[in-house]
Amino acid sequence: MNFQEEYTFLLGQQWFSKEELDQLARYYNSHYPQLDFLEFLVRSRRLDPQKYRQALYYFQSKGKTSPAFTGSASPETRRPGQPGTLAPSHGEPHNHAMIAGRYRLEKILGQGGMGKVYLGVDTFLKRRVAIKINIMQEKDQSRFLKEAQIISQLDHPYIVPIFDIGKTQDGQIYICTKYIEGVDLSHVIEDLKNGRESAFTTIPRRLELFLKVLEAVSYAHSKLIVHRDLKPQNIMVGFHGEVWTLDWGLAKVLDESESASTTDSTMNLDLLKEIVNTNTMDGTMAGTPGYMAPEQAYGEQKKIGPQSDIFSLGVILYQLLTLEEPFQGKTLLEVMMKTTQGEFLPPRAVNPSLPKPLEAIILKAMKNKRWERYLSVEDFIRDIRGYLENKPISVYSPSFYEKSILFLRNQAPLLAGLAMVLAFISLVSILVLQTEKSKRLAESKAKAALKKQFTLEKQKRILAERMKKEAADKQKAIEAKLKAERERKKLKEEQEKKWKRRFEALKFYWAARDILMRNMKFKTIKEEVIP
């Protein structure tokens, strides 16, 4: 299967206009001749997977399938860490093949522009490794070797180390590196965007992750190495919080001589109009559209330096904190034009809850003019750490209210200690006051009890005196009554004696009267009877 057959098939399917297909073909022949034309279209996202499979089945039926396209999924649809199903072909290692008599290939993990990555087993040390095997033509292997040489100079805990390098039995160069179990940062962002459970829900946790990327890039810059292709897909996050910066294939050593093929911005703007591609571009523009700095988009190789990586890091931080890409468009030209002109929504317009200092940090890193960005990644790190530690940062002047809040946060330990002292003093004061209150209450109760006792005793005395008086009065009354009774009895006896004396005195009178009356009655009767 050759370019002409693929071109004729695509033109017959009418998936592209002839003019559009000719533009794509010209760009392909100029910049990606090492790739299959269909592979180029898939990687540039001009051919969707369904149409790709249709083309694949057509060429399979003709018995003209390219070795690079005998898998069940397109190169663009496979993710790092996802098993591939590429069939072995002549000159290409297959699953369970041995390399250098030491490494056994288990399965394919993914494929990039320069090579295929396999999960392998180091049979000597009994550990899993990642093995990247070059698939480029021999004349293009220098870039593959350059990546290995660059990584070998970067001994850092957040940069994947190289274990070994050599050639397969077929003469293909391989690089053996540490095998990483995890996902790339784009998946972390996707999980956060879709509300799935994540260890990086809070902004401080995301910043801690991002600091590890900054430290890795800062270390590389200290070795005069610029990554040039920083993006979430090139940052791996381990299942235990580890972070690694990957894919140094486009890295640039700052002291190396510049290529004479550097082009001007006008030429690159014309070139941008030829193709829509959101993947890493291996030609004049080194980097990934949407993440590359404006000077990279213009292809100004001599201007690419640490500030170019800082721009890409700013884009990554923007996406990590807002969960949206800053430069969005329907075509590559639109994305790149927005990049070169610095047209993107401020972070707080996308995520209003984002703190203003973090927005200022992002905007500083993403300045359109490279000399307006951070001078070094160390300055970037200093501001991120300053924010995390509630300290002033270089790119933001807080208001009085924010300064007050920042002061309180900065003095939190001192204020906490002062608060503890005040709390202790307050507690002691409360205890003393409580003790005094209890003492006064006890004294008050004692006085009340004494007063009550005194009152009771007084009442008892008064009651006793009253009862004594009442008893005395009662006794006097009784005695007076008895006396009165005796006097009455005595008076009665005297009256009785008086009457008795009178009766005795009248006794003779009555007796005389009775005699007289009888005599008088008898005389009357006598006079009546005997006249």
C-alpha cells in the first residue's frame, strides 16, 4: 500500500474535497514522509476512527494493509497503559519476544511518532519495565537517540529514569525505562471535570501535584534542557501520588547550535492553514497546539527557551484549576491564532471561585511576550509555594482586606499560641472567679444559715416567751377564775348564811304567824258556825 493508493481511495470516498486533500498531501509529503498517509490523517484528527477502520478493511481485503495498521484500534484511540493489539510484522518485535536476551515483551502500551512502547519484563532483575522501540527510518534515529541522551542526564525523582539502551536483533534502537503504573494528568482533569472521585479535589492538592512538575522542569532547565512539549498527556500521576514528566523527544539543549531551517512567522501562519492537528508536531513547530508558546507556534527556534516551557506550564495550571483548555477552536488555525495573539478567557471568568492570586500567577506565566513571563521556573515555584504558605507573591498586590486575611493566616501559629494563652488565662480567671464565687456563695449560705438559725432561735425565744406568758396568763386566769369562784362560793356561802340567819330570824315569825293564822282561821270559822 502506497501513498497514491491511499490518496485515490480517500478521493473516491469523497471524505475530503480535492483541494483540501491536496493541501493535506503537500503538508504530509513536506513534514511527515516517514509516516503512512492514513496514519498521518488519524494523528492529525482529520480522519475519524470509524472511517479509518473502513479504510483499513478495504485495504485488508486487497491484501495491501500497512504493517502499522493491523491493529484493532487506531493509534489515536489507544491510551498509554491500554493494551494494544498490533499484529507482528517483519522487522517488528511481537508480544513475548526477547530483546537483548534480557527483556521479554508482554504487550504494547502505546505508539508515538518515533516509537512503540511495550510493557516488558526484565528477566534478570525480575521487574516490569517500559521498553520504547524506534520505528523511524534509520536516518531519523538521531532524534530517538537524542531523547535517550537527554533523559540520561536528568537524574530527578520526578523524571522517568533510563535503565538501559541498545539494539534489537533487527537493529532497531530500544530504550528501557521505569514502568509507571498510573494515568496521565489529562485523565485526572477529566475525572475532576466529570465529578468523579479524585485525590486532587482541593486546590492545594492540585498545586502540590503541579509543584512536582515544576521541580522536574526546573531541574531540566538547570541542565540547560528545555522540554518544548509540556502538556497533561506528558505528565503521569501514579496511584500513590507520584508524578513524572515524560516524553523528552522534542527537548532542546540550549547550548547546541540552532538549525538553519528556522522559518519566519509569516511562513508558519501559512503553514497553519494547511492542517488541523492537535497532536505533537514534529516538523518546524515543535510542540503541541494549545500548549506551545507563541514563539513555538511561529517556529522561531532561536527564541525558544525556558520561558517557552513556563508558558506551557501556565496553560497546564490554567487547565488544572479551571478544568478547561484556555485556547479552544474548531480548527488548528483558530487555536494557534488565539495562542499567538494571547486570546483566552481569564481563569476567574471560567472558574469564579478561583482565588485572585492564582489567577495572577497563571496570567504571568501565560504572557504573550516571553520576557514578561516568569524569568525562571524557580520564580514560578516561589509564587506557588508562597500562595500555599499564605505569604505575599510577586505578581499580586492584595487589598487591605486580603492583606488582613493574609496576615492572620501567616500569623496563625502565633495567634493560635496567643489564643491558647488567652484561653488559659481566661480559664484560670474563670476558675478563680468561680472559686471566689463559690467561696462567696458558701459564705453567703453560711451567713444565711446563721441568720436563719438566729431567726429561728429568736422565734423560738419569742415563742417560748409567748407560750410562757400565755401559760402565765392562763395560770393567772385560772387563778383569777378560781379566786372568783372561791369568792363567789364564799359570797354564796355568806349569802346562804345571811339567808339562813334571816330564815332563822323569820322562823319564829313564821311560826308565830302560822299560829296566828290558824287562830284567826279558827275564830272566823267559829264565828261563822257559831254566830
